[in-house]
Amino acid sequence: MNFEDVSLTALRVFRAVAEHGTFTAAAASLGYTQSAVSRQVATIERAAGTQLLQRRREGVRLTAAGLTVLRHATVVLHEIEATARELSGLPPAAGTVRLGWIPSAGAVLLPRALTELSRTDPGLRVVSREGTTPVLVRALRAGSLDLVLLGSAPPFRSPDTETPPLVVETLAERSLRLAVPASHPLARGDFVDVADLRGQRWIAGPSSGEDRLMGVWPGLDERSEIAHTARDWLAKLHLVAAGLGLTTVSAALTPAAPDGVRILPVRGGPQEQRRLLLARLDRPSAQPVARVAAALRAAALDTT
Amino acid sequence: MNFEDVSLTALRVFRAVAEHGTFTAAAASLGYTQSAVSRQVATIERAAGTQLLQRRREGVRLTAAGLTVLRHATVVLHEIEATARELSGLPPAAGTVRLGWIPSAGAVLLPRALTELSRTDPGLRVVSREGTTPVLVRALRAGSLDLVLLGSAPPFRSPDTETPPLVVETLAERSLRLAVPASHPLARGDFVDVADLRGQRWIAGPSSGEDRLMGVWPGLDERSEIAHTARDWLAKLHLVAAGLGLTTVSAALTPAAPDGVRILPVRGGPQEQRRLLLARLDRPSAQPVARVAAALRAAALDTT
DNA sequence: GAAGTTCATGACGATTACGCATAGCAGATG
DNA sequence: CATCTGCTATGCGTAATCGTCATGAACTTC
């Protein structure tokens, strides 16, 4: 079987798998069973004559050939969708930009950039969605997002190691700060000393994988007590406001801190920097995408 | 049924129909029966929700929607083929240019341009094929040719009236000439007077459609005797050499005239001009295509 | 070692796609 | 006017394909 005999269905299934990272999730997103996905992937791999996916316990990873297929598949499927749109008389819909963002970019940068955009480019339509870094990166590679806002911590590795590499731009570099209840003794000054952080109670992020101490000040070698874990920033900050613990927060979130929470720098330890990244594919960006990127860049400068 | 549900097979069939102009010819080129083609076209039209082809007695003609679909289909199919090539480890094969030409461009211009190209761009591969104007234009639109050499006579209408229009460039404008046997009384001078053309025997081209007098000097209102009809230039010119008749020929063919044939201008009538055109789609041309176009342009100037 | 992931696969029913044969239609030809 | 020769459309039977269900195998986590 030749690759030219693949079906569009197989390409769609493959794209969904690439985007969601597992057969099961892809199946759910398509309304198929996992079995159907498995067969379609087997078929397309037979057609390609090579493995396109490395099966690993936690899901799949694209091989080099898989990336090649994905690159072409996104073009093909996009073209089909564009044909359908044109035939139904709709405009080319080239004005819509799809943006992905991590939660910590959603409270300040995103609304500012979008507000500004709606003033300067009222014709531009932006649809956005939140997600974790791996989810957003996969969606970007699968062609279902045009731009992605990501975070990065030292040693500032690239968000993925695939080829071709993503085009990544640093929008801002901010120091990591501490969210402290206004009523807390530590909140009296304009900064906190790292020595005072031992023995505090912490509100951590969801313990996902390696960086399981997200939310706890880095480098505290003593066993820190994690009192609560939460993913949502509003919840985290209100837990802090209620005096239930401390948490780390990017300086960029300062303007969004609710009453009862102070965002303070920490002195005495190594500089803890966090970067906000804007990533896209290495294809030439359409003009509306470039406008949104520019607005995000401007908004990031604004919040300095 | 939505257009997004079309199959690649349907797109391929549709492209073949657009290229060959009839269901039957498309079926033959694909190794299908006419029945299968008819069904696939019906399916894709149902998916598109509109007629894509006007059925006429002599074949089909694309509607506006049909052109839209064709445009996208060529992209999609090209992308699939590129994927197949990449997966089999071959280079992107971006160095191959597909050129179409009408017979009168094949004897002089084509070999000159290709010889020159093989000297200046040895890495460039050109595959070419001969065809009639409508066949070549359809093949160009269907994406199976990159460049097409065409002829044009007054009133120099565009080779087709579809949208988007083809990008057409005039490579040369030559006067129409007369091929005369060297032994013929008319061959004594350096030109022929139009008055002497009455009552001659002619070697015409195949009587296809409107321009059924191709080969006979235009404007001879009397009934001219067509002694032979031939499509092939070598045959035509050797029929002339054997004294079996006269025929018209573009001045560009002069260097290719065999012994026993003189190519002479005709005086006394209106100027009969013929243009050699180079046509391509309105998409931006890849660099190798531009090289070939440049070589053709240069060769056309050379043969002035 | 039990439970919960992951992907793979045999069996089955519904759909689809093809070729064959034939019908319908319009212009050319005698 | 009848026939012939292009063209496309369609009824029918067969063979391949696709998706679900149910189950299995490999592996991590508790």
C-alpha cells in the first residue's frame, strides 16, 4: 500500500492523535472509539511504510516521519476546510487567529492585548483557549492553534525538541515573586527574606510530573508543608488571601492580585527568573497572526 | 453530506476530468470505467452542494465552483504526493519542471531552450509533452503542467476565459509565412505575392472546429483545394518538399525547414501575425519554473 | 497483586466503491 | 428520417472497507 492511498479520515485521525497525545483522547475528540483510532493509525503507518508514532506508556510521541506526515496533513486538511468554506459562500475566514495560553498569562496579558486589539484592529477575530504547555505545543504543531503563550523557567529549555523547531520569542522576563496574605507578618515590609520562608505552609500547583513543587519557593531544601494544591489562579490567590498559605507567582500577575494579597519580591536567594514566551510554527505567518503577535508583544512591554 | 467528507479518490477523479475534458477520457487515464467516474463526480457534486461541471455534448466545462474545487484539489493532491516522496526518502523533487508545448514550438524553440538550460542549469530536470491548446490549458489548470507554450492568432484572444485568468506572456511575434517546394515556380523569388496563391493545392492541418483552414493562407476567399491534411510538421514539410502542396508556417520554424522546402514571406495581403505565448497559473512560480521560463524567453529572442 | 493506564486485534454488521450492462440524450451522417 | 457515434446517468451484484464491541497484552501506580 502506497501513502497516496491514505484517506482524509486517516489524516484527520492522525492529526487528532498528534494533537491529543493519546489514541484514547483523540478518539474522544472525534467521537470514535479507541479501537477505530488504533486501526486508522495502523493503516496510515502501513501506507507510510514506517512507524509514525512511538508508543509509550504515557501516550505517543511522533517520529521524524510522523512529523513529516503531520506537517503535510495539516496543509491538506486546512485546504479541504477552506474549500468547504468557499463553497458555502463564506469569506476565506483568514481574519481569525487562534491563540493558546497558559493560565498565568490569562489574567493580565491576555485581556490587555485583546482589548487593545479590538480598538486597533476591530475586524480581527481572535479565538483563544487555555491549556498546559504540552497540550498547547501539540495543538500548535497539529495546526489547530496559530500562536501560543508559554512559560519557561531556568534553564530555559525549548518547549519541545522536535524538528523543525518552533519559532520562540521571549515576550518578557520577570522575577518570581511571593504571594502573601496582607495580614501575614511577612507582608509588613516591601520584600521578603528567603530565610523567613522555611516552615511556611504552601499552596502548590497540581503535582504533575517533574516540577512537583510548583508554587513552593524553589531551593527550599527542607521539607515544605503543602497545605493545598490548586490549579486555578483565582482560587490560589484567594486561598492566600484567606491566610491559608503562601504561593509563588510571576511578577506579571501583580496587577491582578485580589484584595488581601500582597505580591512581594524575595531577597537573599538566587535570582528566580521566569520567561513568558510566544511560540509559533516556522511557517511564514499570515498577516492577522502577525498583528496579534505584535499586540501581545506590546501588552507585555506595557505591563513592565 | 458536507464537502469535508470528500475522498481523495473523488478529488483525483475530478482533477482528471478537469484535465481531460470528458468523463470517458478521464476514466481511461485512471484505469476506471466511465461509470465509476460518473459516480465519483456525482458524489463530489453532492458533497459540494453545487454543480461543478457543465455537461455539454462535447464534454464538460468547469463551473465557477468547479474551478474553486480544482484549485484546492491540486494543492491537496500535490501535498499528498509530496508526502509520499518525502517518506520514501526521495528529495523534494522540486527541481522538476513540467512543460507543455504545441507542435510548432517543438522543432526549434524547445530544443534550443533545453540545450541551453542543460548547459546553464544542469541540475534542472524538465519533462515536457506535446499537446493541443485546449489540452495543454486544461493540464495547466489541473496542475499537471507548470508552463505551457501556446500559439495565438489575431484577434489574440486569451487562451481561456476562466477565472482566475492565466498569466500569459508573449514570447515572440512572427509573421506567418508560406512553405513552398524549392522546385515550385513560386520559390524563385524571395517572397510570394498573395495574388499567386489562388488555385494552389494546400496541405492543411486536421480540420478541428472553427479554424478548419489551418494551413491554408488566410483570406483566400475562393474555394481552395485541400490536397492533404496532416498534423505532424515533419510530415507536412516533407509533403511540401515532394511538391504535393503548399502550407502556412510560422516564421519561427524557418531554421527547421528540411531540404527542398523554402519558407517565404507573402506580400500583398494584410499582415498575418502569429504569437508564441508562455502561459502559467497565477500562483507564484517556484524558482526552477522561473528558470525554464527565462530560458524559453531567451531562446525566443535568439531565433529572431 | 489489584486497579487503572496505554495500544492491539478478532468478529461482525453496515456502508461504500467498483465493474458490467443498459438507458437516455444530442449532434453528425447517410 | 433512420442510424451511428460520441457523451453521461443508473440499476444491480460483488468485494473491500470502516467503525463498534469485546477482549487481550503490556505496563505503571497504589
